[in-house]
Amino acid sequence: MAVFVTITVVVLAAHDIPLAGHLRTVERDRLVTGLERDAFVIAGRAEELLETGTGRGDPGLQRIIDTYRSNSGARVVITDRIGIATSISDEEVAAGANYATRPEIASALAGSPATGERYSSTLGFRLLYVAVPVLSGESVVGTVRLTYPASEVGNRVATRVRGLLIVALISIITAAGAAAVLAGTFTRPIRRLRSATDRLAAGDLTVTAPTDEGPPEIRGLAHAFNAMSTRIQRQVDGQRAFAGDASHQLRTPLTALRLRLDQAAEMVDTDPAGARLRLESASAETERLQHLVDGLLALARADGRTGVTEPIDIAVLARERTEVWSSLADEQGVVLTAHAPDRAIALAIPGAVEQIIDNFIDNALAVTPPGGTIEVSVEIEQSGDATSSGDHVTLHVRDTGPGMTDEQLARAFDRFWRAGGSGTTGSGLGLAIVAQLAAASDAVATIARRANGGIDAAAAFRTPDIATQRSSVNHRTNEGSRS
């Protein structure tokens, strides 16, 4: 606010100070021009009287100059051809005085009008004067001199300057009021936003900034701050929940491992065979613990996955991953097949689609009995527009396992949850990783029960526009297509 008012004062000063000097010049020139005009008018009235020598003491001429003196404030002196005053508006000076020694009168008697300023020793102050000759034909028959105190010009300029100062003062008051309004409009929401930022930095994750005040830019900044605050709170809550779940899940295998090792240590001398069994059981617990740690690391990486999605050919990846898992499926007596179009371009972050397919197939193999089937398919959902290539590309992994209940379906994507209870193998993190990767790719992961038994695990990905689909795809998928 102070800066705004200071700038206003500087601008007004830069404008009004030169203007005041200009006004003085203009006012002086205007006054001199008016005096010259009036002097020539009076000279025209006095010409005949001065030419005939009857001008001295003429009552008609005296009334003219007295009236002019009372109306304008100027002193009037009319002289004859030798500089002797014939008519004077100043009662303190009698007619008959010799003015021929005055420089302006001398110039007028020589036929040249004279204007300027000089100090009057008689009056004791500076005069602004105009003296013009009274001509009869080409002969000078007298002069007319009009004088003003030079201070009169200053008074008139001061009157004008006072008007400027009043306008400047009004401008400053208006600027101060505008600055106060602008300060309230801009700085108040900024201060509140800064206060909210300080509270967030101090650890208050519930803080929000007001979004209903200030200009659109500050409101947009407040919305962005609130979105950031909400995201940070969600991430911190998720990390706390993750840490709690991880510590709970790790406690069981670590406790079991410690018990097996303690038992083996006690039996190594008295029962070597029993100690060996305990060590084998501890090895199994170690493997389970390793599997759980790997799942936790994968989930932590999935939680941190952010970035720009890229066009990915999901059809190529579906065929590739099915081929990779086919050997394991054959060992378990499960038929694993893939059905996908030649191309199915969708948007995903790099590496997400492969991990989603792997987790779906891994879960399906864990529950599909020998002789069952697992079908990996890619479907393009058309939008109905003939010029469009589809709204979504959906990846399906369908199995012929035992299926899931409604309660199990509702909790399928929860971390550390396993459909068969705590005794079921697996870490319970696979589908949680799928959900996180899908969310990072702006996709939707779902689990549904099939009509004839089994599960349909799916992930629906957005498709780019036609121009993007026709452009080059991610180099990894192109390499896979060539292979």
C-alpha cells in the first residue's frame, strides 16, 4: 500500500512541478498580451485628445482610465509626445510629472512598444509593464503605460497551483483508498495462504486455504494448495497404515522363524532328526519372509509411481506375458491362452501393464486346479463414433478356480488380505500392487465373479486420440512386436 501511494506521489510531483512553472509562463504571457491589447484600446481613445493638445485633465479620458483601474487593478499613465503625464489613474501621483526618463516610456516615444519587468524605486516593488505609442498617422503623439505589480503574476499562478494541489491531494487520497482495497484483495488471501503453508510445514496436515476470496489467480493457487495438502495427508496416512500393516505381517513369520531356530538349537544334540525338521521348517519360514519382503518392496515402489502416461500396445504385452507364464502353467496342468487383437493402444505408465498382467496370472494359477483354464484377453470398447478407435482398452484374466464370495470380492484389493485366511500362501499384496499401478496409470482395476465359476480380473485403460494412436508407440512394445 505504501509503495502504491509513494509511486502516485512521485508521478504527481513529476507532473505538477513542471506544470506549475509552465503555468507561471503562460499566466505572465496571458497577462502581458491582455495589457498590450488594453493599452492599444486606450491609446485609440486618447489619440485625438493628445493630437490636439487637449488631453490633459480631460474628464472623459480620466473616467476611462479610472474605470479600467478599478476593473483590472492595473495602473494607467498617459503621456504626451514629450513624456509629460496628462492622465494618471493613481491619485497619489499628479498629472504633469515627467515620465520621459522611464525606459519603457522612452521606448514607446521612439515608436516601439515595450514589455517587461523592472524594479520601481518610486513604488518600492517590481513592476510588470506594457508601454505602447499613441500614433497619429506615422507620428507619435503620446504613450500609454499599464503596470501591474510583478507579484500579481505569482498570485494568479498560486491560485492555479492551489487547484493543482487540491487535485493532487484528491488523487493521493483516491490512490490510498484504492491501495487499501487492492491490499485487502491481494495481500489478505496471500497472508492466509502463507499462514496455511506455515501450518502445513509445522505438521498440520488438515489445514486448508480459503478458496472464496482474492483474484482468480490466488483462488487457483489456494485450490492447488488444498489439493497438495490433501494428497500429502493421504500419502502420510497411507504410509502410516502401510508401516502398521507391514510390522504386523512381518511379526508372524519372524516369530515362527525364531521359535523353529530355538527348537532346533535345543534338539541338535539330543534329537538330530527333529532338529533337521525344525531347520527345514525355518527355511520355509525364511522363504515366506523373503516373499513377503519382496511384496512390500514392490508395493512401496508402486505407491511412489508417478509420471506421464505413454501409449502402450497392451495386445503385444498380453501375448508376451502369456508366453512367459505358459511353462509354469503347463507344469501345473493348467491351460493358459491369450486372445488379443493385432493392436490395442492405451495409456499407462511404463512397466505398469506387465506387472498387472503378472499379478493377475500369478493369482489365477494359485487357485486354478489341474485341468482348468486361464484366459488372457484384450478387448477394445468402442465409443460408437465411426472415427474413433475406442474409449477404453480392457485387459481380462479369467480363471476357472473356486471364485470368491461377495465379502471376499469387497476386500480383494486390501493390503495383506488373502482369500483363504491367514493360513493361505502368498503375501496378500499382489492385487494391492495392481490397484496402485492402475491408479497411477489413470486406469481402473476390478475383480468380478464369473457366471460359470472362477474370477474375471480386469483393468480398463484409457485410449489416446487417433493421432496419438497412429504415432510411434513406446519403443519397448515395438521391440516386443518385432520379436
